[in-house]
Amino acid sequence: MTESAREDRRPVLVRLERLAIGAWVVFLALFGVYWVLQVLRGDEFARQAENNRERSVPVTAPRGLILDRNGVAMAENEPSFALLLYRRETRDLDGSLQFIAALLGRSRDDLLKKVERDRTNYDFVPVLLEENLTLAEVGAIEARTLEHPEFVVQTSERRTYKNGTVAAHALGQLGEVSQIQLARMSGRVRPGEAVGQKGVEAAYQDLLAGSSGARTFIIDSYGRETAELERVEPVPGNTLYLTIDLGLQQIAEEYFASRVGAAVALDPKTGEILAFVSSPSVDPNLFTRRVSRKEWAEILEDPDHPLNDRVLQNLYSPGSVWKAFAAYGILKRGIDPSERVHCSGAATFYGRSFRCHGVHGSVDLATALQVSCDVYFYTMGKRLGIDELAEAGHAFGFGRPTGIDLSHEKVGIVPSNAWSLSVRKHPWYPGETISAVIGQGPVLVSPLQMSRAFAALANADGALPTPHLFHIGENFRSGERFIYRPPVKESVPFPPGVRETIVEGLWRVVNVPGGTAYASRVAGLDICGKTGSVQVVGQKDTKKAHLLSYELKDHGWFAGFAPRSDPKIVVVVFVEHGEHGASAAAPLAAKLCAAWLQKPRPALPGAEAAARPAAAQEAPAAGAGNGG
């Protein structure tokens, strides 16, 4: 009996050993979990616990003001309200989005896209759901705070453009930062923030943006803010003075109220852009709020393409304005400016007849510029050839960027033998030069390039200035003010007497009877310039130009400067389908010259500061005369 009982204790001992081993395994597992939670990831969970009782609300820095050269506001800010979503406080995301979509009349799917886009951020980083809330919407959201603590209304500022469409293409506009921009500007902007998308707003984004701050609050279990824990004040953006003169700009804008085209006025010595008009345009205030699909469709379907910046992105044949640069090639070749050519209204070259817009008789170079005689330039163009003509165009900066402090500038085309072989895969035909010498055929330029080229004609030393819009910057952080004066790095090499001969012809255009712009002369201003008309249809159709529809009418150019002795302003005006540069473009140029030279102007803000560098169509058919 005793021996049998002893034999039965062994299974019990085995079970006890297994139970002890199991207990040790559980203990070690618990210890391991405890070590991971308390030691390995202790700091992380401590931060999460702290964040669960804190809420950081970003405070957007006021964007810097944009003023004209005289200190008149062109872009400033006004109070605005934005809706933020804190995902960590959201109990039912779908329910929250449905609530706010119904309250604000927004699309739930659009709101969900914004949330999904910011999934890569920590859940305590708020998602910007909507901007520019009305006071009624703010009140409705605040009234439901207890039910929806995940929503916070942030007070910020909204960009406002004081003059609507005035200088809209120069100013540009703001838009929500894209993922590409976020990556490029990492650390400088937050998801949902508005950044410059075009124009000056984009070119000087870092200068204008400032540095955002934040306010940290302690919140209770209901999501209510009970106390402010910390505050980091935002640093406002810098004030930026543009070179634009708002008064001059408005004169040009009014002229283009019912016209399509572009106008540029600049100081030939400094390159400061005084007026910058691309018409039509879109009010940039439209983009400070949510643009409806209907509004966006209307903009895109507008046949006049208001989003196009015609000053630096549209390319046009220069027409007879090109004759001023062809004259440079003629004189540089050594051709005597007094040599005369007889114009009977047409001339034959390479077996083809090319007509002139009038019968001018015997003309020399200065007279040919004055009356815009095509036959004279046909004759000289044949002697020059396309490569010498291209060399003259390149000397004045055509075919390459001007260096303006805006992006997406197009360079145009200055054709040559090499260009033809490279682009068209065939040699240049000599007959094409007859059209190219009067600014037709594949020659393409922008109004901005034309203004820079005429600045070289205006400057006695042939200097080609760099056009720019940045004038004075004021740094709120250091109290420093600085003026932007880009150095002149290029100039046209005028042989003795060449510039003076060309300027004489340009002066006659406006100031001598028979000149193509004589009707736009202004007593005492000595405006020098050149008119141009650019064909949209072929020669045979222009004989009945008065019967053509609007979209088939010629374009009109005028480019010039004043006064002759000491030029202070260059003006280029281009009117699409304006028919004649003399009637469509020259009158505005005369108005701008008179307004700039005759009206007293206030002293420029910060003029006493020391200068230092700052951060920063289809070609018409060839072969027809176009005249002025």
C-alpha cells in the first residue's frame, strides 16, 4: 500500500514542473512587453500621452504686402476663417465629414480627399478642410463644439488684390500648395497652406511668405480648450515694392478694356517695368476662394484665353517693327544709308511679286523707316541674307530670355540657315528672306523682348537692360530696406553713326508728315517709334481686309521711346486683330509717354537706400507687305 502510493506521486511532480516552466515563460513574456513599452518605446508613448492633452493650432504668418513704386497697395490681406480637422479627436470620421459637408454645402468626397492626402502626417497635425468661412458658418461650427471637438476654426488672413484684374498677370495669384511644391519647399510650408502659383507671388514666395507660428492649448476630455500652454508668434512676410506705376498701369488697362493684346512700359536705363498689361485677364481674387467647376470651365473655354500672359509667353510676328533691327543689319553691313531704292508699290524677287502697302517713290533708309516702305527692305534684305539678318536680331536679344524675374518666359524664333536645317530639316530658301526682313514668316518675338530691344535703341551706349518687377524690399526681421538694380551685362555694339541714323528714322515716323504714326505725335515729347501690322491671312485676302471677320484681321504693333535726346520710357503696344499699328497701338503709346513725362511723380520710397542685388501663334503666311 505504502509502496503503491509512492509510485503515484511522479505524475504530479511532472505536472508541477511543467506548470513552473509555464509560469516562468508567462513572466518573461510580461517582462519583455513591459520592457518594450516602458524602456524601448517609453519616450514615444510619453509624447503621445502629452499630445492627447494638448492641441497645437497653427497661426499663419501675414503675407507681405505688394505695393506699387509709389507705395500704393496692390495686394494686401484681410481677416479670414479656416476650418481645421484634428483626426486624433475624431470618433467617426465619416460622420464628421458628412456633418461638415451638409453644414457648409460642400462635397463630402472632396473633403475626404483632403483628409486622405494628409495621411502621411502625424494625426495631431491638423488637416485644413476649408478656407474663407463666412461668419454664419463659423457660428454654426462653434455651436456644435461639444458634439464635434475635432473641428477647430482658425483665424487667419486672406489675400486681396485691391484693383481686381489690374496687373493681374504681373501679380499672379495664390493657390493651395501641391505635393510637388511641398517636397520642394520642405519645412517652409505646411499642407493646405496657400503659396504663390504665378507672377510675383510665385517668384518672391519666400520673401513674401514670412514664418508661421503656433498656439498650444491644454484640452479636457471633451476636447475643450482650458488654457494656453505656449505661443510662438508668427513673423510677417516682407513688404515688396514693385517697379510698376499704378497710374500708368491703369491708363493702359482702360485702353485694353475692350481689346485683346499686351502693353509694356519700362525705364530703358534700369529695366524697371512701369506698366505690364496682358488683356484679357482673370481677377486673382477669384483664386483666394474655392473656384466652382462652372467658373473654371468659363475661363478655359474663353476664346481670348485670359490665362495666357501675352507679355512674355505669347509669341507674334513683329511685322514692320522688325525693320528697325533690319536697319541695324543694313548699316552694319556697310551699306550707305543715303542709297536710294525706288518703290512703285511692288517689286519682283526670285520670280515672285512682293507688294508694298503704298507707292513711295525714291527712298533712303531713314525715309523707308518713316513711311515703312517694304520695297526698300525687300531689296536690302536680299543683299543681306538670312544669316546677317539673324545676327542683327540676336544682337538685340531676340531668340533668348530677357532675364525678367518671372517664370515661363518664351524665347521666340530668329530664323537662320542653321535653324532651318535643325528644326525644319531643309535649307533656308532665299525667297523666304524677303518676308523675314519685314518681320513676317517664322520670325516670332514677345512684347517683352521687343521692349528690351527698343531700350537698346534708346540708350546711347546700346545697353540691353534686364527687365524686372522687383523694386524695393523691406525686411521686417532686420529693418533693412534694399533696392533691386540688376547689372547691365549686355549691350548692342553700334558702329559710329548707326544708332543715330536709325533713331532719326524712328523720330520721323512720329514727328514728320507722312510718318506712319504722325497722328499720335505729342508736342514737345519727341517720341521715336515704329508701327507694324502683322498679317493673319495671305496676301490675296488682304485686298478685301475690310470684309474680313475679326479673327482674320491683322494685328497691330507700336514700339518706341521718348524723349529722343534722353529717353526715359520705352513703350511697346500690341493689339490682336487691331488691323493697323498706327491706329490701334500708337495712340496708347503716346498716352503712356505723355503721362510719364509730363505728370509730376512723387519721390520713390527708399530711393536713398544703397543699391544691392536682391534674392532673386502660329506664324502668318509669308510673302505680303504689311507696312505700318
